[in-house]
Amino acid sequence: MYKKLIFIVMFASMFFILVACSEESSSSDGESDYPKRPVTMMVPYGAGGTTDLYFREFINIAEEHLGQRIIIKNETGGGGLSMYSTLANEKPDGYTVAGGMGTSLYGINPHLNLMEQDEDDFILVRPVMEYMHVIAASKDAPFQTFEELLEYSKDNKVTYASSSTTNAIMAELINQEEDFELQWEAVNYSSAAETTSGVLGGHVDFTLDTITPMLGSIQSGDINLLAVIPDTKLETHPDVPTLKELGYEFDMSAMIGIGGPTGLPENVVEKWEEVISKTMEDPRLVEFAKKNNYILPDLNSEEVKEYFDNQREQFGQVIDRVVEQ
């Protein structure tokens, strides 16, 4: 009887130990089979704009590698800053991520402090896209080259359409190089698609924004390209000068990536690193990016840090001056 009792006690003890170990293992590494359900990807700009169009193509491919649906959720406002505030309050379990983490967070917000959170409240898994910006105007504008725009702007008040703080900073950098002689005034829109409509409708004189939503209007001749940002020539319009060719030495660009709130489990980060890598190597995305003038970055972690450090310093010169005024 005594031996039988000892056996029962030992068996029960081992059972509870195994259960406890199983629960500890499950809770320590999160969901080892992540993701078990669809994932929401927040995008900080409006539907139909440059960022939205890219990520909708991106997720069509990424879903194959993630093994679950990815649902786009557009949250506009504050040049992407509204999205960051929402994201920071999401549970860091990998079921809400963001496509759009980049220049606004790492290059601009450190100088403006427009939100309670900062970059330490987020984790950037990897950059996935760099924008191709252009300066463009209607075919009926009183200027048809970049040089004509500058001369016209010195004697006339000129409005330009912008869908983000980044674009407005780029315009300020150009004006700074021109000794602040340009009478440029920003008109804010929520997406590049809307800035294109603003130019076509005659509501603004020109736009400094991403090229993708303009492609149809450029092809039809309704919109005229004046300059390209950054220093990357357009294969379809090799005669359009880059800002560097026009004599501007500063490096203007904007880059974004995929990430989430701080605290994402290691297995979630590793899964997204795998998904992003496979998606960006996919010939379908490479062809889409080439056709629509998106730049696919290939940077390691040190290069990413250097990129945003340089951008923070360069943009800060403009922001600090404007804020002081």
C-alpha cells in the first residue's frame, strides 16, 4: 500500500511539472505558430495614394509567405503621426503592424515632438520602399521648366500641393538654397492622388510629391514634369533633370518600412524579416516597382541607421528654423 501511494504521488508530481513546463514554454516564446489569424497593416496615408498603392501590391505577395490575410487599414493625419499614436497603443503581438514607418518618425518627429511617443516606442523590422518624388505642374502653367518656375516664383505668389510634412520640408530646402526668394505656399492634401487632382483642377500651381499617381496624367500630357527627386533619372523621361543636375547638393529622399510597437516577440520579428525578404525578391514586386517608379532599398541595419541619422540632421536644419519663426 505504501509503495502504491509513493507511485501515485510521483506520477502526479511529474504530470504537474510537465504541464507547467509546457505552459511556460508556450508563454515565453509567444505563439510559435504565428500568425494564427489575419494581420492588420496600418498605412499612414489615404487610399489610392503612393504609399497605399505600394502596400496593396506588397501584401498581395506577402500573404503567400505569411500564410494569412493582411488587411490594410488607412489612418491619415499629421503626415503619418496619427498612425504612430494608434500603433503605440496596440498589443505587441504581431497582429497589428505598420507599413509606413520611416522618415516621419525618425527624421522629422525628433525635431517637432508632435506626439507623446518617440522612436523607442516602436521597432522597425526593415525598410521596404523609397519614394520617387517629382516637381510637376499643369500643361497650362505659366512655367514649363524648373528654371522658369524659380523665376516666376520670385515675382509671384505660388501655391504647391503636398501630401506630407516630408514634401513641405523638401520645398523649404529648395527655398533655402535660393536665399528664401521663392514665394511658395503649401496647400496640404491627404494623399498624392489628391495632390494630382489639385494640379489638374487648377487649385494649385504645382506639386512636389510622389510620381506614381501622376503617371497617367503625365502620359496624356496633362501634367508636365519639371524636376526629379532624389538623384535618380526617370527611364521614361530622361530629359527631366534631377535636383543634383540643377545644382542642388543636398540629398533629399524619403524611405519607409514595416514594423510595430516595441515588445514584438522575437518569433514575430523573425517571421516578418523572412516575409519581407521573400516579398522584395519576388519578380512581381520588382517589376511593379520599376513600372511605377518605386525604389526598393537594400540596406543593412547599420546603413539604415546612418540613413535616418543623416536625414534627421538635414531636415532638422529646416524644421528648427521654421519653428523659431
